[in-house]
Amino acid sequence: MRSFDDLWETSPRVLLITIAPHDATGELAGYTELDVPAEPDSPVEQVDTLVLPEHRGHHVGMLLKLTNLRELATRFPGSRSVETMNAEDNRHMLDVNEALGFLQVSYAARVEKEHRMSEESTFTIV
Ligand SMILES: CC(C)(COP(=O)(O)OP(=O)(O)OC[C@H]1O[C@@H](n2cnc3c(N)ncnc32)[C@H](O)[C@@H]1OP(=O)(O)O)[C@@H](O)C(=O)NCCC(=O)NCCS
């Protein structure tokens, strides 16, 4: 993680992170990240968002994303758009994103190769 952080230090991109410590325990309940490119015309990438299972369903995910988007608007007022990618069956994350105003613009399929001992290989669209 430290070497990953060191890489970000040298990058012209900025990783904007909001975290949510749990008041009672100090444990990190969740975080979200926006990857901000150096060129203001390029879209910002919404990357990871994670809330620990025991803290889900209390709008921590929504508040994390809202806070980070507000920080983006304050610190990078030239940013024009934010892109994100969600699994179609991740209803909780889609609920948050739709409420925040994200609109679907495209689909992407992933192809997974199943390794078999035989010559034959099968492919599954997931
Ligand atoms: C997706 C995720 C970040 C949502 O976090 P969260 O704090 O639970 O989010 P919210 O509470 O704001 O959830 C949004 C909606 O889903 C509901 N919800 C979320 N988790 C739920 C659960 N476990 N059971 C029932 N409802 C749930 C919320 O109640 C809310 O609905 P509402 O607005 O109608 O009340 C969290 O589930 C998670 O970390 N998932 C695993 C990682 C992941 O998939 N990340 C996104 C891909 S990058």
C-alpha cells in the first residue's frame, strides 16, 4: 500500500479519498476514491467504494460519495464529468449512483476463460 501511495505522490493525477471512521470504535467503516486527471477536460474516474458489511444499509456509502463529489467540485472546479462502472447486479451501488444523478451511457461485457485439462476451452460472459 505504501509503495502504491508513493506512486500516487509522483503522479500528475490526484487520488481524492473520503473515509468514514466509526465514532464508537475508531474503525474505518468505509471509503471512496475519485481519480482526478491532470487535464480538466478528461473525465474524473470514480474508483473504489467500500463499506464494511456491518455498516452497510445506513447510507454511509451515499454520504461518502456525496462528500467526495463535493470535495471534487471545491478543489477541482474545472472538472466537467465523472465516470464510473458498476456490475449490473450491484443494486446497492446502483441505487446510490442513480440517486446522485449518474446516467447509464454504455455496457461492457467481461469474458472469463475456464481452464480445463482437455483441449477444449469454454468461454462464459459474466
Ligand atoms: C455498495 C456499498 C458501498 C453500499 O454501501 P452502503 O453504505 O450500504 O450504502 P447505502 O446505505 O447508501 O445504500 C444504498 C441503498 O441500498 C440499501 N442497502 C445497502 N446495503 C444494504 C443491505 N446490506 N441490506 C439492505 N439494504 C441495503 C440502502 O438502505 C440504500 O437504500 P435506500 O436509499 O432505499 O435506503 C456496499 O454495499 C459495499 O461496500 N459493497 C461491496 C463493495 C462494492 O460493491 N463496491 C462498489 C463497487 S466499486
